[in-house]
Amino acid sequence: MKKTYILWLILHALLLSACNDEWKEEQYERYISFKAPLNNEGVSNIFVRYRGNEKTTFQLPLIVSGSTTNDQNISVNIGLDMDTLETLNFERFQNRTDFYYKILDKNFYSLPSKVDIKSGENIALLNIDFTLKGIDMVEKWVLPLTIQEGPGYNAHPRKHYKKALLRINPFNDFSGTYSGTALKIAMDGYENQTPIVKSEIRSYVVDENTIFFYAGNIDEERKDRGLYKIYANFTPTGSITFYSDNPNINFKVNRDASYTITEQMDAVRPYLLHRYITINNIDYEFVDYTMVPNVNLLYKVSGSLILERKLNTQIPDEDQAIEW
């Protein structure tokens, strides 16, 4: 009986030793993947500070999966993936080609063809340099990347890990989605009736101090939206200049606009700063000349817009600090 008990203890110890050794070995395949989760539009939004001709670098993580630390130097090949973007466009938008995501022009970015992941590290950063002067944000720009095959590693077999469809969103101090509930839009002659009100009005970067939004009730659904861009230039003195580059809309400003910036810390999260930009005294007119053939529809727009930005003061990187 005593010998049986001793043999049982020895066998139990060997089993425990074997189990412990098992966890020292890699339990999974070591795949290389991007950290670029998709949103409900099928792309990964990234936000890039607009600096004109100056370079802005965005760092996209590459990850080595597995249960143990990577023990080799890996050189990962990076390339463009046109096919996935074409498939996404057709599946989501069918024949509405004006909604299609467009591949970002090579003049606006540069990136290396390889990224090195060092032994002892499971993450490396792909540095993408953006120079966005002259970009027209009427279009939806995407940079479609893929991990290409190469010696010494395996790209993740799932396409959403192997690929990164980066939707480029340049921003300046004044761009973003404004609350439009205080902005009234009325057709000429119907000012005394219930006005058109849009809950949100999205604005887009033009340069460091200028944004554009679409006039009145024009929005991203219109195929001809690019004809109705209204530019707003913010000056250091607090005034705003509205203008249009399309004479066909007969754009007219009836009142000088201005803006104010106020800030306050969050009552629950003391590290969170709320910054509010209010555009006051909006008062302009424009003609919608394409909705009804051969008919000019005059609209009058008046009121104010408010943009809120939430900034985490504990994060030094501006694009990461803003809660988009």
C-alpha cells in the first residue's frame, strides 16, 4: 500500500510538471495583424491634424499574436489592397458611385514598404506620413492597406485583421459635427411656417483656419453636394467670413458672423475638458438650382451652430486625446 501511494505521488508530480512545461510553449499560431477595428460603415476612422504642407505622422500598430513573447526579428511587407475596397464599395453602395470610398491620392501620403518587429516585442508601429494640403473632403478618402506574405511570418488569415481600410479624417480647431438644432432653414416666402431643422451639420477641413459645410438642407446624400459648399474662415479676432466658390448658387451673406470658444472641465471625469465653439449670427441666402430642372429655389438660413469637443488632458497625442 505504501509503495502504491509513493508511485501515485511520483506520477502526480510528473503530470504537474508536464502541464507546467506545456504553458511555456506557444499555444497559438503567431499571426501578424493590424490593429484597425472596423466601424459600422466597414472602414476604420483615423483622425489626422491638418498642417498644410507640413507632415503629420499617424502610427498604425502591427501585432504578433500568440501566448508567448515573439522571439525573432520579423520584417513585415506592407502593400495597398485595391480589391477589398472595390468589393466593399459595390456591396455597400451598389450603383451609387458618388458614395464610393476613393483611394487616397499618393500625393497626400507616404509609408514604408516594410515594418520591422524586433525579437522580444509583440507590437511595432507603421508610420504613415500625411501631407493633406489641397485635399477635397467632398470625397470619402480611404487608404486600403494589407499585410503581404513574406518569409518568417504568416499574415492573419482573417481579412479584417490582415487588412486595414483607413478612412482619412483631417481635422483643425474648428472642424467636426455641429449641433444644428438652432439653425433655421426656410424657402423664400415660407419663413413664417415651420422651418427645416437638421440635428447635425458636419463640417470638413479646407485649411488650418477654414472649414466647409453644405448649404442649407443640402447633405451628403446629394450627388451634386460639391456644388453647394459654404466656406467659413475663422479669424483670430473672433469674426467669421462665409463665402462660396460657385456663383450659380447666388450666395449672399446678410449679417456678419462671429464665434466664441468656451471651456469647462467635466464634473464627473475631472481630466476631461469640454471645449465649445459657437458660431453666432449666421444669416445667408442661397439658390438650389439643381433639385428641380430649370427652377431656382431660394433658401434663407439663420441661427447658430455649436461644436463640442471632449479632450482627455491626460493623453499627450492630440488625435488620441479627442474623444471622437
